[in-house]
Amino acid sequence: MIRGSTELVAIVGSPIVQVKSPDNFNAWFAAQGKDLAMLPIDLRADALDAFVLALRGWQNIRGVVVTVPHKQAFASRIDELSPRARLLGAVNVIRREADGRLIGDHVDGDGFIGAARQNGFEAAGKRAVVIGAGGVGSAIAYTLCQEGVTHLTLSDVSPQRLGALLDALASAFPAVTFSTDLQTLAETDLLANATPIGMGGTGELPLPQALLDSLPASAHVADVVTSPEITPLLAFAQARGCSIQTGPQMARAEAGPLGHFMGVTPLQL
């Protein structure tokens, strides 16, 4: 029940129907007896400036989770960024201060690593491949470097976006070997799809089948897509004998870091 006394958080993106955060947050708020609620907001890109202005004066909202395609756009419109959000040029969570100032961070990588650990995967000393250099892919790449991967191969449809991310990561993590060479997956320990490919039952794979056929059964395969839960990539990985990590698992693992930054949950739910 939302009342006049209820404090709000929101999740903003477009489309928004696929997101799992309202389910996760509202279930936790209800179980804890909190007078809090999360609202999903499907926001057009041409309304971003007006929304940010409204957010500054929206006194019963604690913060906003930001999802595709707005992560980069919000980063240039708010007052302060965490060091990692500044390096990545994107945010996925904003906290509204009492005076209306907006502070942003990017915790997608925390959710990804949390879900990976729950599935028995540790990044330190491993070789990883991340498909997608957008908001979620860049955050996952950053956190994998932070967690100690030795080799990181990145791929993206935009050479400019890929180049910018590689430059930023190479500067921040000189001990990591970076590559864009995707001729084989034979030595891959982790393959992560951080693109929308596979969403909505399209049957698409993020990499050519011939390349996926070189993936070892010992690899851990993750997908950020939340619907369907078992994407075509994860179905392939399961059939190959790989361990898998779903988008909803990442969303659940990320709820704590998101809520903690906004000041509405503990770090671990």
C-alpha cells in the first residue's frame, strides 16, 4: 500500500517492462514492514532534463535506479559522480540528498560479481570475455579488473565506445592484459553477455555459433538479460556443460548495493 507517508525510489529506463528490481525491492520492503515503495518509470530520452529537474524537487523520493538506455545520459546531468562512475561515464543509481543534490554511482559490477560468487566463480587470476561496452558491460569490465582478472577481451558494435573503454581501463588497471581479438574462446574462463541480444525470445546469440563452439565446458557463462531468464546463450552453455549465471540472479545480488547507496536497504539483503 502506497500512502502519503510512503517514501519512494524509482527505476527509470525504456523499455521498463522487463526489469526485476521492483519485484525484488517491493518484496523486501513489505517483508521488513518498511513504508517504502519502488516505482517503474518508462522515460523517453527527450524528457530526461525535465525529469532531473523534477527529481531535485521531489521531496519524498530517496533515489533512482537507472537502466538502459539512460545510464550515460544521466551521468552528465547530475551533481557528483563516484570515481568509477566518472571513469565509466555512466551511472546506474542516483541518491537524492535532502537539499536536492543528485549523487551517482555505478554498481552493476557489484551485482555481477555477487551473483558470480553465488555460482562458485571467482574472478582472480582468470581470463574473461565481455560482450558489450555500454553501461552494464563497462561496469562489469571495471569490476572484473578490480577483482583481479589477468586477461580481459572486450567486444562492442561501436568501435568508438570500445576504444574509449579500453583506454580508460588500461589506464586504471595496468596489470591487466586487454584484447579485442575474438578468434577463439578456447582459453576463456568467463564469458559474459552484457548486451540486450537474446531479450524477448528473439533466439539471437551474441556471438557467431562457430565461435561459441570453441568455448570450453569449464567456462562460466553469464547473461545480463532478465527476460527470458534462460537466454539462447545460456541454453547453449547449459547444453555444453558450462556453469551459468542469469540476469535475474544478478538483479537480486545487486539489490543490496543499489538500495544501500540510496539509503533504503543494508548492503547485504
